[in-house]
Amino acid sequence: MAVLIAAAQSPAALTGKVVDSLTKAPIPRARIVAYRLNTQTQSTHLETRTNEEGVFHFPALPAGRYSVTADRPGYTSDPTRNEVQDVKPGETTTGKDIVLTPQAVIRGRVLDADGEPVEQAHVQVLGMKRGRQAFGGPGVQTDDRGEFRIAKLPAGNYRILVIGGRMGAATLDPSSGQRQVYSPTYYPSATEPSQAAEIRVGPGEDRAGVDIRLQRTTVVRISGTVSGEIGKEDYVQVNVQPVDPRGDASAGARHSSTSVNPQASGRFVLDSVRPGEYILTATTQHSVATSRLRVGQTDLDDIALALRPFLKIEGKLRRDPDTKAPNAQVGFLAVGGNFAAGGVGQVRPDGTFTLERITPGRHYINVTAPGGWVVRSITQAGQPAPSMIVDLSAGPVPIEITLHNKPARIDGTVESSEDRAARLMAVAIEIDDEPLSPVLLGVRTKSAPVRDNKFQIPNLRAAKYKVFVVPQDLMELTLDPDNAAKLAAKATEVTLAEGVTVPVSLRPITGIFDSRI
């Protein structure tokens, strides 16, 4: 859906044209929708269609700001390409051309290990950037011939994943005696994302012959017992989920769950679990138990999960200088990424906060406060909490958080050509002795766009940071711990004190993602 934007007050007209990005030819019968923005009154929502010359016309609009979208079957658009136009009273505004691109199509078949078609298998397309999954695209089901067709794709690189559907029940492998199921499979016949082949399609391309041969994988049984304080009315749920699903769109298929009758033996059985690392969790309304497992080629039996009550955490947030408590939120994020582990609590007017249903373990405290206020210190039971992390393994303890209004800032210049600098982002990652997990990277990474070869990263707490510059379209990849470690090795280290602005001069880092800046 293409987007055009216009702005400000009373009867006016808006006209424009929709064209094909490849041929520049007008596109007739495209649907055009105009939305009036930034108005306190009822929003304007009008529709029309382009004529045979690709032209659309709204003859009587209240002057203002409009978002104008265009779509037509067989075409896609770039939602990031926004044009700004002033729609003024009594005038006809002609906007820039709205560009639609002919859709790409990927077609193929899903076959089982014997080459037979697989009906009702779910086929998903995954958009790729520089070898990493950038987004999940549309999904379709195979028909009775095992065939699929995925349309409405913009030009780009894709992986194709087959998951779910009627892929068959577990069978016994006669040679090994182990149970096997059809695994989620990437094109052409890979069970791991790193082994998947990428398909590149251009604008308007119809790629046929994308056949996927499903692979079987060994599955095992996980069984054990749940014990602890379980109420008569408690419902016990046992889940197993991958420890680190980053970059693997099939991770959801490795999630398994079951319920337990606490009034019987408390025994649970999870069938058909694939090899890998998992977090096994048992939960009731009031309690939780977790265990980390490595699943191999053999069954895991007699696993004991001892339920412990969820924690209720009481705390206090203070400001220095001591003024009215800010409108802030306090969040607990499990450092190990445990299922159902964290929580968020609103700070009350007196500065107190309460978080419930917190899983015992180590948690990073993330404070969301008004701009200009940052965390100075955190204590648990009166003792300093290093790395903004509190250890709740032994049970609940009182938490005190102190904010101050003297944040630090990084001011930077970038040695890069002007056109390249427009595509760059400056990144600062807070570092200490704590290993960078996906959870910590998400809360410790601050960024800002590079404009005119300059950037500012404000509202930083006093700490050590690794600062670097990367292409804007690779920002998501910096949140991968492996990538972050490589970037940190080449980054500039900066130590910030309260209220201090530190200047840095950087060059974009190259080579980490095969980037050629």
C-alpha cells in the first residue's frame, strides 16, 4: 500500500497519479483512500479510483493533512516512501506520483520423503536481509496436489519454510528404533536456518519450481513429576520452549505443552520433542518451577519440577533532587529469558511500586521515566545491585531505585560521505562484566540517526559504553549477542559521568555483516 501525505484547513481539491515503477505507465482502476490526519474532529475517510490515465481526483476536501494510499491487485508498494504536500483552502493540490511495483510470485510444491505431494502443509515466506531474517511474510496452504502460490511479494530475498499442516504423525524408524516426525523444513530441504537457500525475485517475477522435500527428525519423550504446594483447584500447565529462538522461524513448532492432574501423581509427559536446548516450565495460578534442558536422541525421564510461589516485589522509587515521584514504570526482565518470569508495575504518587507473579531468579530492572531522568543506583535489601540486576533466587527482597536529572550524552561526528551518512545509525551499548544476552541487549542499546555526519545520543546513565556506527537497515542485527560482541571489539569505548557530554569521532564499522560502506 503506497502512502502520500498532505497538510492544513477548509475546502480544497487533491489530485494525483499512480504509475508502474518499471514501465512508468499509468495504472488504471487503482483504489485510492484519503485519510485526514491531525484533526480533533471526526476523521475524513474518502475513496476513489484512478481513471484510464491513472489519475485520481478528490474535488472537495477540507484543507488539512492527508494520508493517501493506493493499491491494486498484482502490485505492491513501499510504505516508507512518504511524500508531503500542503492542501490549502480553495486550491487544487497536485501530489507527486504514487508508485506501485508489479508483485513478485513464488510457486512450488511440498513433497514428503518419498516424493509424494503433501496436502494442507503451511508454507511461509520469510524476508531476508544480508543473510538474516528481517520479517515474516504471508503464509498459504498447499492444495491436494501439494502445490502452493505466494503472491503480493515485493522484490527481494526470501526463504521458504514449511511448517505444520498434515505432515503426518510420528513413525518408528526401523533401522534405529527411534520415533521420527517430519520437521519444519526450509527450501530446498533443510532443517536449520543456516542451511536454507535464499530465493531472490525481482519486480514482477513469477518464480516457479520452488519444490521443498520434507525431512524427518528424531523426537523424544520428556517426562517427570510436578511437586510442591498445589491447591485443590489449581490447574498445572507444563511447557517446553526453545531457550534462544532468534533467527529460527520454526522455533514455534518446537514449543510443546500439557496439563497435569495435581490430585493424581503429578506426572507429566511431553511427546515428540525435537533435539535442542529448552526451558521446561510448570505454572499454576500461584506458583512456578523452571528447569533448563538439553534434549538429545534419547528420552528424558524422572525430571522433578518443584513449584515455588510466585514472588511479590515491593519497592520504592526516589528522585534526586527529592521532588514529586515521576510518572514512571518499573519492569523486571528475566536475564535468562525464562518463560513467564518478568512483569511491569506502575509507580504510585508516593513513589512505591508492587510487582506480582515474578519468577525467582536474576532480573534486570528496567525503568521507564520522563525524558531527562535516568537511574543512578539500585539497591536490594540495602545492598547495591551491580549491573542493574537483582538476584531474587532466594525470595523477595525490598528494592529501592534512585533517579537523577543529570543524564550524560554522547555527541558524535562521522567520517563518511554525505550520501552514506544519511543511511547510518549511531549505537551505544552499555557494558560491564555481565554477558550480553538478547534481553540485556534490548534494554542496554541506545541509538540515534546520523544527520549531516553528526549525531547525539542523550539521556544516558553514568556507565561504560561501546559506541559505533552501522547502516540503518542493519540495526536489528546488532541485537544479536554474537554480532554485538563482534561490533564491540571494533567499537570506541566511552566512560560517561553524570551530566557530562562526551564527544566522539567515528568511522562506520565494516566487515561484520559483509557491509560495504
